[in-house]
Amino acid sequence: MLDQNAAVLTIDLAAVAQNYRQLADRIGQVNPTGWPQCGAAVKANAYGLGAAEIAPVLLAAGCRHFFVATLDEGLSLRRLLGSGPQIFLLNGLPAGGAPDIIAADLVPVLDSPPEIDAWRQFGRKDDIPRPAAIQIDTGMSRLGLTAREWQTLIADRDSLRRFPLALVIGHLACSDEPASPHNAQQLAVFRRHLDMAREVIPAGTPISFANSSGIFLGADYHFDLARPGAALYGLNPIPGEPNPMRQVVRLQGKILQVRDVDAGTPVGYGATHTCAHSTRIATIGCGYADGVFRALSNQGAVHLGDHRAPIVGRVSMDLLSIDVGDVPAALVKPGALVDIIGPRQGADDLARAAGTIGYEILTALSTRYQRRYLPAG
């Protein structure tokens, strides 16, 4: 039996498909077998929205290259999509994971010389070289080969021909800040690394550099394969400008109770809010256990139709309180739905109020919601 008090999370699969096609058009995707192309990052359960529902929609929209973080994610995605699409493991080659990777026809992104050596050694066991990708660190000091490691690798002219090289990737650190000089610096470093390996990288090896925001930096950043994530799910890839993507997520909490309160009445844990005048307080059935961050206490707002209602008092584990004194009474009754994320407040807006980013909002969405998927077509 469904809990009639549970919040409702609606995910628009048609919007996901349209966002994918828009990004593919922007990079000039030619067809599923030529370059350039648009891939899709579906790691972290498609950013919290449900890889089982979203990945098949992306496949139907033309995506043939999928990116996940972990081996478990890759294995689940392969079972879901079947053979055909390439599935890349961004977090590298896990110890002991090579047999499962090979059995599922996954492509590890090798991020260090030890991983490259381990992959070569495993391929020698049955004398069947296995495809892999290599990541170059161009300025994040995170995963990927350093400049010195890259130079050492390509000094051996046969080094990158000892297994099929499926992809060479870099990763942008500041692409959501178009004016940042770091973008051009990283691009220059990436091109320099590619140029020094021109005679070593097998001809036709695809190159990938742009994430969601990187696609909007221009054609110089596109190379052969873009790998957007956040923009597919409706987050704004160009902060500070109107969001070009269709909204994918709507999160609606339900009013559990409404009460009239007098001036001077405290609200919530710690009595951090005191009502300045007589008003009405509505209690909503979701809280930080559902991904509505405690940082929104006395900060954020929700919407009832066109009407904004501020969050007052602390967000608790399962509940939050809103001041509905200025909202028409007809909209405020137990069982009524309240937009936490919706037409008037996207995930990026909620994130700003919480002092975080839209990525964190999406990936924190709870399993307690009633999830509704609007069909792709």
C-alpha cells in the first residue's frame, strides 16, 4: 500500500531525451558510428534519478557511449542495456575486477601506470588484448596520468599499441565558469599532450574532453566524444544565464497539518524561528532524510501554485515547516502538494539556497518518495 503522505518525485523521461538530442545537436553529432558523438554520464544511479529508467531512454535517443563510476554500476548497466553500447568505468581498474570487466565487455578508464601495467598483464594471460581508455590529468590533481607519467608512457613507442585504445580523455575543472582562464589552460595542456603522442596513439582513436558545461565552451572543447551528465537531468550548464535545458525533476511534498499561530510562537527544533506576527504554519512530510538539506532551515522556500512560502525553523529528518500566512487558504490544506523543486524553483535554485550545487540535490533524492516517470514518447 502506498503511503498517501509520501512526497512525490516526478521524472520527465521525454525531457531527458530532448536534452540529450539538444546536446548532441550542439556538438554536431553525425551518426552513431561516426564522430563527433555525444555520450552520457549515468553514474550514481543517473544522478539519483534512476539509471534503470533513464539509460534505455538515452539509448533510444541515439546514445552509444555510457559513463559510470564503479564496476558495480557498469555490471548493472550492461545487464540493462545488453550488448552493443560502450560502457566506461571512470574510477579506473579495481583490484581483482578485470575478469568481471572482460566478461561484461566493459571499458576501464586507466588512471595510473600501475593500472596500465595490470591491464596489460591480464591481457597476456589469454593472449587477447582487451580495450581500455586512458585519462590524462590536465590540471585537477585527481585521477589520470601526470605529465611526467604520460611522457614516460609514450617514450615507449609501442606502449599504447599493446591493447586496443578505446578512448583518451581529459576532464575540465572550471567549465561551469566560462570566463575562467583555467579552461583555456587545460585545453592547451590537453592538446600538447595529444600532440606529443601523435605518432604513438593509434590513428582513429577517439578523444573526449567536454562535460556538460564544456559543451557550451565551444567547438574547440568538443573533440570526438562529449560526456554530459548534469545537463541531461535539467541542471543549468551555463550558470548565470538562462537554463537552455528542459527541466526533468519535480519534487512535491504533501501538507500534513496546518495550524494558526500567534505572534511570538517558536517553530521547530532549537526555536530558531519565532513568528513575528500571527500567521499559519504548514508542516510538510519530508526532511533531510529525503534530501531536503538541513541547510535550508530558515533559508529556502517552497511554492504553492504561484505563491512562495518560506521555510521557517529547522528542517528535521522527516518534516519541514513553512509559513503560509500569505498563501490563499484554498491552497493550504492537508494532502495538498507543495513544490520543493518545480516550475518556479529548479534544482539549481534550491541548491543555491542550501549553499551547494544541483548535483548534490539530485544525488541526495530519497528512496522514500513515490517516484513517477513520465514516458519518453
